[in-house]
Amino acid sequence: MSIVVVHRGSRSHQADLPNAVSILYFAYGSNLCGARVAGRAPGAVALRPAQLSGFELRWHKRSVDGSGKCSIQPSTFSASVVHGVLYRLPLASKPKLDQVEGLGVGYTEVPVRVHSGPHISEALTYVATPTHVDESLKPYSWYKRLVVAGAVAQGLPPDYIDSLRTVVSLPDPDVERRARHLADLPCDRAG
């Protein structure tokens, strides 16, 4: 069973998931976009930017659309950091987010310890399952745009945002899918 930080009022303490009122979720890909998370997990609140040390961001998770989506993996370089945002999710919203993210199908859930200024928090995040990793994949340009725009909206470090912008992406041959994913997302204006 995963151990997470549970929020009851203004106090935080660790407990098993069935006793949780809310959980902390570390987002690092397209879920950096608050509007996207709000649609996937009603009641989610972005708390603050956070960093996950010892990991690197990859764009190698095979998606149902055939493109690469973000995942993280442990790095051989101790200085590696993945920047993201810490959300508080009502426990009732988690099943919908799990479904949208493909928990058990393409992603697995892992506990991580993230840093945010002087704060250290235990949170949950999604990581691509080994059978869904393909290093040859590239993200579609709309997906990369969502990740970059979310990083800008969350105030992630400029050099990290610049590194996201350098990722090679491909045009999505499905124009309707592209339009659907970019429609009315406030975080997309900065991408």
C-alpha cells in the first residue's frame, strides 16, 4: 500500500491511503497545466512548484496515439532534477485521474519525495511501465506545447523551461485531436 501525505484541516501526517481525505500528487508533464488537472481531478489545488532529485524527465512513454508522452526515470547523475508542481487532490478525484492517466495500463503509481524550498513532501506520481517505454518515440507538438505552457504557468525555472523547448516534436497527423487537446486551456497561452 502506498504511503502518502494526508491533509486533515491544517495538519499533515502520513497514513495509509484508505484513511486519506486528500493526497499529494507530483505532476511533471502535461498535468503541469492546472486547467488540465482540474478537468481530470475536480477539486485539485496547485500548492507550489517542487523538485524531484535523482530523476530525469523522458518523453518515451508510448501513448495510445503512437506518440511519446512524459515519464520520469531514475538518473545515473546525482545532480539530475525533474521540476514539477505539487497538487493536493481530494481522494474522491483520484480514480478519475488514475483512469485518464492509464494507471495499470501504461503508467504505474509510485511514491516520491519532493522538495519545495524548505519543504519536503511525500507524494504520488505516475511512471511509465517498462512495457510502455520506447526510446525512439517523439512527442506530438501539441503535447510538448502543453508541457512547456504548464511549466511557464507554474513558474518553473527558465533554464528548465528552455530545456523543454529544445525537445524534438512531431506534428500530429490528426488535426482534430490536436485542436481538442489545445482548446481553451489557459496555460497554453504561454507556450
